[in-house]
Amino acid sequence: MMKMADIVHLSLAVFLLVTPTMGDYAANEAALLTTLRANTSVDVRPVENTVVQATILLFAVNDVNIGKETMSLSGVMIVQWNDPRVSWDPATASGIFRLVVNTKYIWKPALVIENDIETVGVLGSDGTPPRVFFNGDVLWTPPISTTSSCSADITYYPYDKQKCSLTLVGWSYTTDEVDLLTDQNKPIDMQYFISNGEWEILSTGYEYINLTQDLMVFRKLVFNVTLRRKWQFYGLNIMLPLVLNSILMMVVFALPIESGEKMGYCLTVLLSYIVLLTMVSANLPPISSQTSIIQVYLSVVMCVGTAGTISTIVVLRLFHRDESKPVPTWLQTLTKSFLAPMVCVTCTSRRAVSPEGIEKKGSRQDDYSAKDIAHILDKFLFRIFGICMSVMTIGFIFTLMTHYLR
């Protein structure tokens, strides 16, 4: 076994060997940086037509607010270009292959996120240093945490899809001076992406937009993100109450007239739809260029509910009509020829009598009393409103789900 003194001597020897190496590396890097600074300028681009490639390393989509028409995301903008002025031979630079250089000593493109609504400024103002390689390649990775404008499509809310974008521009240079490009295969890298609880990303892409001003052409690099809202939360908190309220709206005419609760029940269901419409409207932007299907559905349902309330009033007035007053002939004819057959009620022999037991003048044995007509009309309205609400609700859900699953 080695003695303690031998171990101490060996450790001291290793330390003495390493220390000069570390010191030599720092000195060599400092000398290389001094040389590079002398050869370059932060105000002059590397070559006449410098190709700058920008991609996004996306970490998270923080929020998509369609009420404010904004998208918030976090990530890193990966910017690459080649600057021959900062290249060197590793063999003559003590084997150094790459360096991290302060931004004030090297040229970098002045890039701006054009549709950022919170902070407008040149990208990388935090001073993130670029990494320089021996062949002149420069890798610059400034972090981004931006809230950009996003035109909302509210047609199929809450089962909607949104296409939002992040627009990168370099207003300082024309396309002949700095050619702003991206990786065609992967403009947005999602290898470190953390999924959002409300939205899922369906696809990503890019497009170039060239703007001409006099004889100068400037380029915009637009990163597109297509997102789809996850359905579980809204299915339980919006769609399920809508379907249940539709069922309640249909059965208002199934409630017996004698219960005395038809009017209160009808108004309660109608008010619940108004509350739902208020909740939905609060989450949508106040724009008139688009109309949400759910808003149209709720508005039509409120109209149907209003018609149902008026119909309930008519039914109750017929039911509580003074029996001493004869039922109008036109109402008897309408009931016999249309309402009764529609609800499968046959005309049975009956005598319309007054409360005193005296047969009313002009009445026939096959006439319906006001209470009978009220019951027949109630059954007829139950079928009509049931069909209308069923067709509207099924069509509404089918339209939303078809768009969502495409």
C-alpha cells in the first residue's frame, strides 16, 4: 500500500501539472480573442450578402387568449451565420475550436419580433453572448418570452383551432445585404417542448413575406403555429350544460298543467341559457367580422325559449278559461283538423256544459272544451319543440365535432 506521504507527493505533482495547463489555456484564449477583435467590426456585416438562418427552439406555449387575440410563448431563437473574419486555425491556436464572445465585440443581425405587443426592441438586448467556431460559424441563442398578436377564429369555439404566428424581421438590412432564412425541415424545434393544459400543437410551418419600399426589398420570416383547444374542460363546463338545458327546454310541455309550475319552470330554463350566453361571450373577442356557432345556437335557443314561454302562457289561459264562454269555432276547427290528429287524440263524444250543468248554446257533442284543447295543444307543442331542439342540438354538436376531428 502507498504511504500517506507518497499520496501527498503524487497529488502535488498532478496539481502542478494542471495549473500551468489551465493558465496557458486562458492566456491562449485571451490572445485569440484579441486577434479576432482586431480583425472584425461590430458595425460592418461579414460579407456583401450575409445569409442568416433563424429557427425557434420552443419550450412552451404559455397562453392563447382569443378574447385579447394574443399568443404567449417561451423558447430560444437560434440564429446562425458565417463570419470569415472570426475564423482561425486550431493548430496555431493551441487546439481551441470554439469561443464564447461578448456581443459588443462581434457583428450580429439586428432582428425584431414585429408582432410582439408587450416589448418592442432588438432581439438579444439582454447581452446573450454568441458562440464562435474556428471555421467562422457563429451560433447565437438569445432567449425569447413574447406575447404576440394572433387573429382569432371564433367560428367553432370552444372546439376551435387557431393559427398564430411570430414574425421576425431585420429592418436594418435589405435582402441583398442580409438574407434571412430558416431551416425548411424544422423551422420550429420542439424537442424540449412542454405541453400546455389547454392547447395542443397540430403543426408548425413558416413563410417568407417580401416587402418592397422604393428599390429596397425587406424580408419578413413568419413562424406559424397551428393549435387546437383540448375539449375535456369545455365539454364538461359548456357543452354538457347546453345539452342538458336543451333537454329541459323540450320537457317544459311535458310538465302537467295542473301542477301550476309550468311558467316558473319555463322562465328558469330560459334564464339559464342567458347565463350560458353571458359566460361564452365573456371569453370571445368583441369582433363583428366573425360569428361563433355557439353564439348563434344560444341566440336561436333563447328565441325558441321565448316562443315556448309565450306558448305556455297561451296554454295556461286556455286551461283556466271560463267554461261558461264558448270556445271559438276556428279554434275547434283547428283542433279537430290539425292539432288532435298530430298528437294522436281521437274525438270522443262529450258535451260542453256550463258549471251549472246546463248545456251551452250552440255546442255539439263532439266539441272540445277549453281544458281539452289546452292539453292537446300542450302535447302538440311538446312534439314540435322536442323536434326543433333535437335537430338544432344534434346539428350544432355534429358541426363542432366534424371541424374538431378534421
